[in-house]
Amino acid sequence: MPESTVKQPRDVPLPACRPTGADNVVRRRTVTSGGVPLAVFERGDPASPVILLVHGYPDTHRVWDRVCDTLSADYLVVRYDVRGAGLSGVPEELRSYRLEQLADDLFAVMDSVSPDRPVHLAAHDWGSIQAWQAVTDARADGRIASYTTLSGPCLDHVAYWIRHRLAHPTPRHLAQLVNQQVRSWYIGVFHVPLLAPAVWRLGLARNWEGVLRRAEGVTSWPGHPQPTLADDAVRGISLYRTNMRRRMRHPERRFAQVPVQLITLTKDRFVSPALSEDLDQWVPRLWRRSIPAGHWSALTEKGTTVARMIREFAERVDAGLAEDAEGERAEQS
């Protein structure tokens, strides 16, 4: 894809997003990273602290609508469609979906929307996986004030988690490995040539709204699920094929020096709470909290709760109170 120039922000009304106490104008800009134009959306007072939200698979920035509704009253909320999804550009090469490039995308967005101030980062699913790459990068120092992660572990951490349990095969460790393997069944399917793209295009995309409703009680709204879902889902398979096996075979020791809030979704069908058991060794300043919600329903049905947790953690960090690494809060909300 040819290099694109950075466009100036323009106003885009999104009727489905109704922030409380803030105007309903979404400003759009295009940020180019690695030759791919990324569609970036901002809402809230530009003078307010910045919260950057990163979506996962197979979503777009619109999955954060209900969280944004709450946060935009007090923050400048920034979201973007990751490469290959929504209104963003599509890479030509498979390697362009590597985590290193995705982290570069995230830093490019941060540098564009908040060049002089650090941002509070929150991410979900594959947005969280790629955000871990950025949070554990040396560039995070002074750029990322805090990180809230939902349902998306660092792949390197997962690889070490697996190795530790294989090296110490207690009944509990083996049960954890089997449990997560069962939850991750779809990853193997995504590596079968032609199968997953065909499933998405031949019916799953068309019925995705009903799948989410029956599985997790997710309600839809204009813009979610997005009209580009079939294409987004097929392209997003490259995230798995490019990164999963490579990181499982050759993990790196990645440490996060910024404060991290882990929000465990206790009804998540795909990510086991056990995956975070060893996280303290990688994150010196870690807060743990939980919500009784599914993988997607946390953002759609409990958006105000997630927004509150993000705000509370950001306020704590801004007040200089995040040094309490032992201050874990297992909260049911």
C-alpha cells in the first residue's frame, strides 16, 4: 500500500454514542504508520487528560462506545481502528501484522494525539495483546501513564506460563493447561488454510449479532457489530497466524515498568483467570480487579463499570498513589 499523508481531524457525528455531560462530536484524523493509514477518533475536551482505548478481534473502535460514553465527560477519549479493520488501511504483507508493527501503530497514534503528555491506555482482547507489546517497550517510559488490560495477555508471558507448568506438572498445573487449551480451540482453527475465512464469509459474520446475544447477552447498536465485520474478521486472522506460533516458540522476557490494572472477566469463555497467576513477576506495580462478565459483555453491558475502573486507576496514578504494588483489589461489580 502506498504511503499516505496524515490528514487533519474532521468532525464525524456518531448518533449511537451519547456521552453524558459532553458534546456528541467525534473528531476524526488519519495517522499513517508503516505505510498504513489508521482511522483515529477523538471525543471530549482536548485539554483534558487523554485515555486511549484499543479494540480487539473482530471488532472496531465502536466496541468501546459505551465506555467512551462515560469517560468522555472528563477525558479526551481516543480510539482507533487497528490496521486491517474498520476504516483503517489494509497491509499488503502478512508480516505487517506482527506485534512489533502493531506497537509502532500505537505509539504513532499517541504521538499524533498527545505529543506532549503521557496517555492512560486501556485495551481489550487483541488490542490488549498488542498493547502489552507497547507497555513493555522502552518507549513506554514517559509516554504511557497507566495500562488497563482486559482479556488479552502478553503472548510472551503466556509462553513462559506454559513452560513453567510443563516443567512443574502438578495436577493443578496440568488442569490449568488443559482448561486453557480447551478455551483456545479456535486458535487452531484459525491456522487451517481457508477454513476460518470461509466460515466468516458464509454465515458467521451475518449471524454474529445473534451469536453474541445468545452467548453473552450482548445488545447491539448502530455501528456494532460493524458493517465491515466479514472483511475485518477475515483480515484479522493474520494476527493469529503471524504472531501466535512465533511467540510461543521464541518468547522474550518482557517487563512492564508502568502501573498496570488487570481486570479479570470471570465469565470469559476464552481467557482463563489462571493465565494471570504469574503476572506479578513481569509487572512490579500490578492491581487486580474482576467483573462477572463475558468476553464482550464487559464492554457492552458493563461499560459504565469498566469506565469507572479505568477512571479510578488513572486518578490513582495521576495522584502518585500507584506505588502500592501490593494493593490488589479483587472486586465484583
